[in-house]
Amino acid sequence: MRHAFVGGGGIGGLLAGALDRKGADVVVLMRARTLAGYSGRLAVESAVLGDFDVAVPAVPELDSEVDVLWVTTKAMHLESALALAPAEVVSGAIVIPLLNGVDHVRLLRGCYRNVVPGTIRVESEKIDTGRVRQKSPFILVELSGAVAVAAKLSAAGIDCRVRDDEVSMLWEKLAFLAPVALATTALDRTLGGVRDDERYQACKDEVLAVARMEGASIDVVALRELERSVPDEMRSSMQKDVATGREPELDAIAGPILRGGRRHDIAVPGTAELAAAVAARAGQQP
């Protein structure tokens, strides 16, 4: 099974390295500027998989058939990144996006024939070209199909599960991620510092209300248990992006709630206020 990765950052680099270490045929697609600084090896520091270094080839554009195309870019870079994987070359390969939000699925299905959405829960970041640091005590991937691919990930040491309801899978992740990312970033506090904030509490309720109207079925008890299990000192990736001057994934994370609220006539004032505050901090239009 041959795998190609669009995006060799914290997520793509981690999974590409893990699969390659277990003998998979892996290639990473990199823009020319990034490729020029790549040594040809991926160095991974992982709290789950251990530290390792593997030789993984990289190319500026997919030019041969693969079985699986992983899409692991930031949401705002998705459209430009797809130029690295022309549809005629991808052909019938399984395309697995591991992006935040829900709207990317429609875009990808407009480009490729066989899209199997997935989600990932992990703290992993690119610390340099070809170097990835994964710090969370877990790596959890969920796929809405592609059983054989899930087995390959499991064999590589990654907890991978197959779900039969992609809508619930995607919204379940967003229901956890959006309140945490938006509140910690808008208020520039740790999770412990926002837990009692009324806007954070409102956003939690609003995303669930929209998710239900979008057809998602979410185990609220399990979701709240997950929220309580996260350490108070946690800072979100969005918060780190804004602090370092990088563009946050604001539309991917807040957009589905705001647009869904309008579509279903659901008031989402908490989410709207947090999103506006994030946009102001990042110098964006809300």
C-alpha cells in the first residue's frame, strides 16, 4: 500500500514517519520552498511512539499512482495545497483528510472520487522542516471507512478506529475543539482560565445545537467527560498560532457553527463573540 501526504507538518510528518517505520511505501508532497530545506529524513519525537528517524522521500507534485492520499494541511492552505496532487494522478485512490472543521469534505469531493473523511486527536507540531514533536499521551485517529488503512495505522502503533457515521464523527470533534480553541485564543488564557467563562459555556451549547440540526448524534456525557479530563494548563493550537503571528484556522473552526446557526435559525452569540475576539487578535476581519 503506497501512501502520499499533502502536508508534512505536525500531523502529516508524524503519520508519514510512523507508517514508513513499519515498512509502508511513503512519499511526502512539499512545496518547492519547503522541499529545498528538506534533508530527506523525518525525525520524530513522540510521547506515544518514541523517538525515531526515517528516510522518507519528498517530491513537489504527485506524479505516480498511490493507494492512499492523506491530506493534513491547515484548512486555510487546503485549496492551494491540492495543486500538489492532481486529480488525474490521484484517480481512484482513497483520499483521507484529517483537517479541522467539516466544510473541507465538500471541497475535496468536488476534486476527488473517493474521499473518506477522518479526524485526529493529538498534540503534534512541526519544529523544523522534517522534524516533528508529538507531546500528548495519545494519538487517536478515526476514519469513516477504509478498514485496511485503519489496520495499517494500528500496526504502526496509532490508535485508529472506524466509524460508520461521518457527520457525527466530524461534528463530535468540532464540538470539543471549537469552544476550547476559540475561548483560549480570544481570552488568551489556559483552558483552566476559561472553563467558567459564560462565552465558553455558551459556545459548548451552541455547537451541539447546530450539530444536531446538521444530523449529528453526539454522546454529550462522553464529550463532557473528555472536556473535564483535559489539564487546566492546556493551551490550544489556535492560541499558539495567534501568539506567534500565524494565521489561525478561524473559519474552519468557528465557520460551521456560525453558518449553521444562520441556516437553522439558531442563535449563536457566544461563538460569534469569541470568533470576533479571535479575529481582532489576529488582525482579521470577523
